Amino acid sequence: MNSTTQPLQLQLDRARRAWRGSPMPRFFAWWGGELQSLLPAGWRNRFGGGLAWYLLQLEGDEWTVRKTGTSHVLAHWSSQLDPASQQVALADALRGVDAEDLRMALCLEPNHVLRPRLNLPLAARDNLQQIGAFEMDRQTPFRVEQVRYDVREVRAPAPPGRFAAELVVVSRQTLDPLLAKLAASGLQVDAVDVSFGADRLGANLLPTELASRRKHPRQRLNLALGVAAIVLLLLSLMQYLHNREAALEQMRSEVEAMRADAQQVSGLRQQLQDNAGAAGFLAERKKRTVSALGVLQDISQRLPTTAWLERLSIDNTGQVGFQGQSPQAARLVDALKGSTVITDANFQGTIQVDPSTGKERFYMVAQLRKAAEAKPKAPAAAGSAP
């Protein structure tokens, strides 16, 4: 491990320790077992894989193999056989076990190892091997070069700011001959551990240089399946977003349609309210003011035939506003001075020339005379406006 990958390895080790210390592994193990129990037996045998640890022990002059967690011996053979015969014996004992899931551990007798307990600071979790080498002289009668060792964290009470660990030590004089026998017989192991009842302790005393290099033929398939799962997840997320956007757009259309209907209903309601009081309001206003028809008639009679009105409005205060076009808009003030219906006629704003007709566009305001002041006699007009 070089200096560039060491920080990443430390982070991975911390993540693994945090994962192992959490309740999630036990939960997933229970959940996986419950799901497997629902599958048919044939499917469980085919897909119920995972790491399968088998324990190899030397009892006297014979090798024995059993599955971890059980005391039943699957096979035993003499260590004096030739390598081919020993490999055949081991293969017969492990027939039916997937080679990629198979893991073999050489187990030592508990009386061959030392297991002193340690209380280490929390910061030492990242350097357990170095801590083990430092504690070797203090906890054991051996030096580091005389032993194979491993340091593992254990579940035990510890003072605040510290954690409990165990230093597992075996003399090289005990382990190296066993490893030499394994090498001579052509048998490979993935770990060297200590027997712990029908199981293994959980340490690994195998030197790094002797660890077997395994091939993973399913790794490429698992990688492809993982990529396919991620792609399908992204596609499902994109489809979900597309569906939500389509639903949102449909809701917007419906809201716009409902808003238009609401505006139409509001307009009809307002029109109904206006019509409800229109009769009395118009009758009262007719008594107080000159009728709009009379105003329109008076103005149209006084305007020259070359001028016309585009808009006429009369507000509640009696102000009359009218807009139109005339070749000579400035003369309209004089034409309206003698009106018996309106008074104080003046231009509002500027007079502009309409580019489409060539006439002058004007807007005039005047004050409506009261009904009592208005004279019924209409003046002679130059002609009615169209």
C-alpha cells in the first residue's frame, strides 16, 4: 500500500468497523433468512449462496474438515498422502460447494495461542497492527519477529475513551510447520484462526504474503447487474419526473379552465348585480341629468360632416368625454360653444394625426348641463356625423 492509497484504505476500514458495529448486519442477515425461507428448496440451493467457511485442522497426523458452526467432520485423511490424493480428498468433502463462495480457515488449538486483553484508546483503531507490535514485548514473552499475531476488537466493557481488544499470538515455531505442510500438499487456506467451540474465533494469523489470490468470475456479472440496476433506477426516476410534469401540466390546464369559468361566473354575477339596480339608478339619473341620447344627438348635430366620433363616455359626475377624428380638430371647440347640453368643452391631451386616415385624432372633455338648464331646442347643424 503506497502513501496515496493509505488514507482511502483507512476510511474504508473505519466504514467497515462502523458497519460491523451497527445492528444493520444482524438485521439484514435475519431479513435474508426470512426471505430465503419463502423460496422453494431448489431456488434456495441455487441462489442462497454467500461465503461458506470450512475449518481445516490437523489432529495428530490427520487433516479433518468440518463446516463452521458444526462439529460434524466431513472428511479426514492422512497428511502423509501425496499432494494429489490430499487435494482429491478435500475436493470430495467439499463437493457441491461453490468455489467462489468457499473459504477455508486453518484452525489452531486454543492452547497453542496467547490471547491477552487490551484497553486501547479510540484513536488506535486505525493502527491495530502497529499497536499489536508495540504491545508484544509488554504482553507476551516473545518478540515480534518470533510470532504471528493479529489484533481484533471485542465486545467487552472498557473505560471511557477506550475500547476493548484482544491480541492473538502464536509462535512461528508452531504455525510455520503447519503452513509448510499445507504448501507441500498443495492446499490453500484463506485464514489462520483459533478454534472456538464448534466455530472459529475470528482472527487471521495468516501472513499477508501467503494469502491466496482468488478469482471472481461472478464479479463481472455482478458489476453488469449493478450498472443495469442503476440505469433502471435512473430511468424509473426520469419516468416518474416525466409523469409528474405531465400531471402538473394537466392540473395547470384544468386550473386555467376553472379560472376562466370562475371569471365568467364572476362577470355574470357582477352583471346581475348591476342589472338589479340599473332600473332605479337610470330612472333617478334620468331625472337629474340629460339623457345620453340627447348628448349624443346634440354633439353629432354640432360636429361637421367631415368629423366623426369613435367613443363617448359620461361619468357619474357629469363629465362627458368623447374621442374622434376631424380634418380640423381645433375648430370643434367653437362648434360646441353654443351647446345646450354640454359646456366647457376643451381638448384633453394633444391632437395627433392618424396615419391611416390622415385626419386629426382628438379627445375632448366637457361638463354636462343639468336637466333644468338644458334647452330642448336643438341648434341648426351643418350636418349629422356618420
